[in-house]
Amino acid sequence: MPMDAGTIENLIKESLPDAQVTIQDLAGDGDHYAALVVSNAFTGKTRVQQHQMVYQALEGRMGGELHALALQTSVPKDN
Amino acid sequence: MSEHPVFDRIKQEVDDSPVVLFMKGTPVFPQCGFSATCVQVLSNLGIPFKGINVLEDPEIREGVKAYSNWPTVPQLYVKGEFVGGCDIIREMYETGELVEYFNTNGIEIQLANPQ
């Protein structure tokens, strides 16, 4: 079931208000996205923990409604 | 957490083999692009691993998501520890962290295509 990029961005920002979110619709089908999420909340977390935080923000949609989201997370560079 | 009997089976699997990939399909015939990517990374590094086809085992398929607190498959385990899914494996491979990770865990790498 397709999901639009704005919804994904909003869900992430609800949990991680300072996040800079860049989303790409890879296949143009609303089903395969790549997201880059940059947030101070990731400081000191492992990559697994950072991705878990984003998945948590998506409230169970990942792997279900949202089939494919290639995820990249990082802490802001100027920190 | 003992209300999930499948957790015991998963724990057994990740403890029994040093490198375990929960995946869709088999290492020879991956049935999903993300699983195929992980197989390719491990193969490039010459890492022997056990592939567990979650498509053949619905209980493991759902169980491993809860076990790792990770919503998707593939999932890579090294020495009983969850390392990540496809994006993390790929990123670690590209930055060289994955090689370091295997070295640290005493798993021998045999580069198929040395640079």
C-alpha cells in the first residue's frame, strides 16, 4: 500500500523534532523510498539504535504498509 | 520474554553459528533484493555464514523481528549479536567498518577481489 513521502517525514519529525529529513521516492511508486535523517538525538547511539528510533517513529508501518525504506542516519556535521 | 518460545530457537541459531543471516530465500537463491545485497557483501568478504530462510518458517519470520526489535528482514547476527539490516551492512561495508567488525570478532575474511 503506497504511502506518501510527506507522511513519512511528518511521522519522523513528530518523534525527532529537530530532524532534517530528506526523502527520495526511488521507484516513483510511493512504495520504495530512501530517507536520510539527521538529528542531534542520535548523538552517542549506535547505528542500530539510530535506525530503531526512526522505525519507532514510523509506528510499525515499516515492513508492513511501508515496504522499502532505505535508511541512512547521522548526527549533524557541525556538532 | 519466555512467552515467545520461538526466541529460544532464534537464540540457539545465533549462538550455534558465528555468522547468521536471517533472509528471504537462500544464499544461492535470494528472493529479495535486500537479502541478495547482504549475501553479496558476505560473499565478497569470503565470510562463511548460515542463511536462514524466513519464508519457509513464518514463526521465525515474525519472531526474529521481535527478538531484534527490528521490523524487517534481512538481519545479520555475528557471535549472537545483532549487527543490522541491509542498509547498515552496506554502509559498514563501504566504510570498511564491517571488515573491522569481523576482525574484532575473530572471523576470518578472505577477500575474493582484493583491491
